[in-house]
Amino acid sequence: MPELPEVETIKRGLGQVLPGLTIVDIEVLPDPRFHYKYDIADALDQSIVSIDRMAKVLILHLKNDKSMLFHLKMTGQLIYESEEDRYAGGHPIPPLNSPMPNKTTHVIFSFDNGAKLYFNDLRKFGWIKVIPTAAIQNDNLLKTIGPEPLDPKFTAKELFDRLQRKKKTPIKTALMDQTVVSGIGNIYSDEALWLAKIHPKRLAGALSKKEVDEIYKGIVKSLQVAIEHKGSSSKSYVNHKGEAGTFLEYANAYHHTGLPCKRCGTPIVREKINGRSAHYCPKCQRL
DNA sequence: CACTTGACCTGTCCGC
DNA sequence: TGCGGACAGGTCAAGT
């Protein structure tokens, strides 16, 4: 599910409510086949110090110098419900439109203020784990990630240099490669390339500095606008209150198959590239 | 080594 | 209305 803007939206939302709370109960709902994905007993009785995000991973720093890492993959949700909300019956959460807990709920955290945090995941690709905070940089995914695209220190030149080693990879695939730059997935790679007027199949290592400069600007712009609109809700993504994000109303390419390009009117096409759907304008984004 | 493909899951949607 | 197939925000291991 979520890419950088969606995880960032959840991080900001939970940052308003979780720090200072103590986890007084952790309930892992029975699903023996996937129980191993939730190695989280060390979080019990711990208070939450602060919240971070690295790439698409959400991180809760705990009082005991450990951290709880969440990866939501395609359909993960993290929903905070105050005691009052629960007393009022909770709010229906897509995709099942039923209150928490529902059949996609795998873990329920209870806090000392009576609130609960539900981890839902329809497709069960997501994971949660508690590891020493000092070991975060050894995590298999996080140890290899590229720079944060919205970090002021990240530049078009660095993106160009990093793309040079991707000689035979389509630029769309390279942008989604977390070791090149972190946090970009299928939606925002399409959006960035539409803004940059670059065909998704152009080879990453063969792009000019000028073209990469446009892609850099497209990445920053699309991610910033997406965060302003609280992310993209295609199917199951919701924020920590169970609310959808509205960025897709402002998208130019993703999920726009057959609709006129907002620049030239040519219908947007969809094409599989390395197993993922790419959406682009065949006229503005020439091969 | 660089690169691509399928696997992991469940639900929804579309065409016949 | 039912049925089969394609498709869905992401990583991984295994293959070429």
C-alpha cells in the first residue's frame, strides 16, 4: 500500500497521540501461519518516546532502547481509536467497512489512556518487529536504502550519480528501487515521470543530466503535494483515524488509463513494466 | 554481478 | 447470477 506520503501521513498523525503513552496489552489474533511476523513481546509495558519513518517503514521508539518497526506493504493499516470513539461504536474502516477489530485485524495494542491501536492487513504481506534501536541500521531493508527524497541534502546530482549504475533498468523500475532512492513506489514513480515528461521505459543510466533534473523536480513535487493531501487512497489506505487521503484527485497519470492527458489531451496508457503497471502519456513521454 | 520473474495473500472488478 | 482471470500501494528469493 503505502509509499512515502502515506507512511509520513500516518507518522504525523500518530505523532500527535502516541508519545508518552504506555502499551499495557498486546493481543496477536490467532493466525498461526503468520504469527512469526509479529515478534513484538518486548514492546509490552513500554512507553512510546517518539515516532520516525525511514523509507516506507514506520518506527516507534520505546523507553527500553528498543524500537518497534512496522511495514505496511500493500494493504497494512494502523488505526488509533480513543476510548470515546470506541464507546461511540468506532468508525467503519475500508476495505471491509466495518469497525475495529474486523477480519483483517492481526494485532491490537492497548494503552494506559484506554486507547487502542489496530494493525490490519488484508493481504498479510506486512510485518512488525521489535529490535534494539541501535540495530535499526542492520535491518535487511533499511541498511541498503538510498537517500530520503525530501531531505534538503538530496540533490538532482546525487540522483543522477545513483542512476548511472542502472545501465539496463527502465527509469520507472529504478525509481522504485529502494537502494537508489527511498520511499517511492508505483504511484509516485508514475507521477514524477509524467511531470518530467520522461517515458517510464527509458534506461535509467542513459538519461541526460537535464532529464534527471526534471525527474528530481517531479519526485519532490509529487511527494510534497501528496503529503499535503494526506496520501493516495486507491483501495485500502487510510490514515491513523481511518480516513482516506485525497491525492488521487490531483494525480495526472496513476489510475488515469484512457483519460485525456492534462497537458495534451492524448489518452493515458497503461503498460506492464517489470511486472508493475506504468501509466503515462504516449505523446508527452516519448521513448 | 545486473537484471527479471514469480511468490507471498485476499478481495474486487470486469467480461462472458 | 456465476465463473475465471486480471489486478491491487511492496519486498524477496530464485532464476536467467
